[in-house]
Amino acid sequence: MDYDIIDCHAHIFPPAATAAGFPDVATHLLHQQRSMHVHGNQPYRRLRDRSLVTERPLWDPTDPSPAGRRDVNFRVGTHGRYEWTVDGEDQYVQFLAPWMSGLEMPAETLLAYMDYAGVATAVLQNEHIYGNLAEDFAAAAKAHPGRFVGLAQVEEAFAYTDAELERLDDEIGRLGVAGFYFTTTGLFRSGYNPLHSDPAYDPYWSLVERSALPVFWVQSGNSPVGTYEDEMRHLARIVERFPRIRHVLVHGVPTALYSDENDRLTLPPILDMLLTEAPVSAEILYPIAWGGRQEYPYRQAHVHIRQLLDRFGAGRFLWGSDAPNVDRYCTYAQSLTYFTKYSDYLSDGDRRAILRDNAVALIPALRQTADLR
């Protein structure tokens, strides 16, 4: 390919046992424990014999607020694991790859991944489990011109408050963030009250709209917000009130929820509407979701991808890896080649759009990185 490939979903982060941009280690650990409670791709296991654990002991399922956190000595382990203790038994989840002894991903390591796979630029997505990292992203972009652009980490539960708005305004101006990362699971800090489509959030959405920067969304299929369709209805309300904001569905369309036994997709009308009538795009990012159930090159995923492209067109989609998390299932290079080498149904123009042009059109900072290279 004679063009620069852009990875729209990658991570760098300091050791997970540090404050990582939060006021203190305890706040970061609170987010990590909540994240491991809602994480479903990897099973819980008992440490002494690796047997599966079906109970969910990290959080009170009836109380999504911080008060629901259970005291189980939740802690950052080693080699990609988070650990805790229940009734004297140590348990763990293999959230990151086993090679990650200190649960950290330096910018230089991601850069080596990118060089090996032939990726020019990565969009650094934030996530509470990794930290509050806009400063780190700006430093990486400065140290490696043209290779990284970063998203702001929003404190979703407090996004509409003056203190949060001032912080984000500073990150837009001083740090030059390329967009906003918004995960609805972050609303646990306020017990999901108010919800993000409530008019109380209008000051935040107004700031986003004025910035002309996109929002990268993480929504759940089953949470206190509701079903995935409920999540889309909240997004539709925001789109209606703030029509100039552009949105990206992180992790892409959850096609596994909407496929029959023959892999035919029937998407809910609300999602169909957003991807045809609203300024909403989606990532193509299957290995992180499917890698635990299928082997590379995820041939079933291509059946779903092709239907999405036939319905919505290549202009709605961007490729992402979710590195280094994807290392649980395949290499970074494979998170690209499963798509590039096994998508003969794509024209060269459509492939280029998904791997580069759509991202450049969406994120102004990517046009500047191209100039730097």
C-alpha cells in the first residue's frame, strides 16, 4: 500500500500500579476494580489451580456507585493480571498479555509495534483503567512527531461541572488533544445519575461542539444505562441537540448481538438510523472481541464486515487495533493483516478509506501529522 496507515485505537500507559494521572493511586485503583467487574471477555480464575470462577465478587451488582465496591484486596498483579482475594483464595483475570510483567506500555514499545506492522500513526485512546493520560499523550506526540495524536480522558460522571470543563478546555488549547474519549461505564462515579443525555450535560456537549473535535464512544450491551439499543437512544438525543458533533463507536458495531445462525445481520432501527443519517462512524476492530472465540484470520468476522460495508458504505468505518490489549489473542501485525489480507471484497479505494482517509477527514490533527512526516 502506497499510503500511510492510521491505527485509530491504540494505548500507551505507565505502570498500572501508579496514579497514572489521577489524583492518587486509590482513585486509579477504584476505576480498575470497576473495569474488571464489568469486563467480560476474559474469565475469572482461581490462582492456585487456574480453575474458572463464575461468581463476580468485585462489586455489589445492586449498587453501581463507588459504595458498591467490595473490599477484596483488589490489586495490580504481574504479567497482565489483576488479582484479588475471596475467602482466603486468590483469584485473577488475565486482562492484558502475559508478557506485560509490569502492566505498562511505553510509547517506544508501541512505536516498535507500528514500525514492524507498517503503521504510520496511532490515535491514542484514553481509558480510566490505563490512567488519565492526556499529558502523557502530548509528551509522546512531541517526542515522536507525526506518529501519535491523543484523545482527552473525560471524567464522565462530572463532565458538566465547571472544574472538568476548565480542565478539558486547557487540554484542548495547551495539549492539543485530537478528540474526546467517553465511556458510559465511567458514570459509575455518580451512580449513573444524571445520565449523559440529560440536559445537565449540555455545558459539556456545548464545549465539544465548539471544539469541532470528535467523540470516541464506548457503550455497553448491558449496564445501568440499559441495553445497547438504549445506549444508542441516548446518543441519538445528543445528536439531535448538538448536530455538529461527530461520533465514533469504539470497538465498532457489536454485530454478534444482531446475527442469526447464518450470520445474517439485523441491526436495530436506532443503530441503522445513526449510521445512515447522523454524523456517526464506527471502528472495524474484531480481534479484541472475537479472538477468544475464533482463530485468526477470523473468517466469520468478514461475513459481518462485508454486510456492514454493503449497508453503510466504507466511508463510515475506521480501522483500529486496540494494542496492546489485542495481544491476548493475536499479534499487532495480525490485528491489521486479518483485515488487509483477507478482504478481497474491498476495492482499493474502500480499503484506503478505512485504513487512512476516513480518519484524516474526521480528526484535524491527523492532517497535521501527515505534514510532519
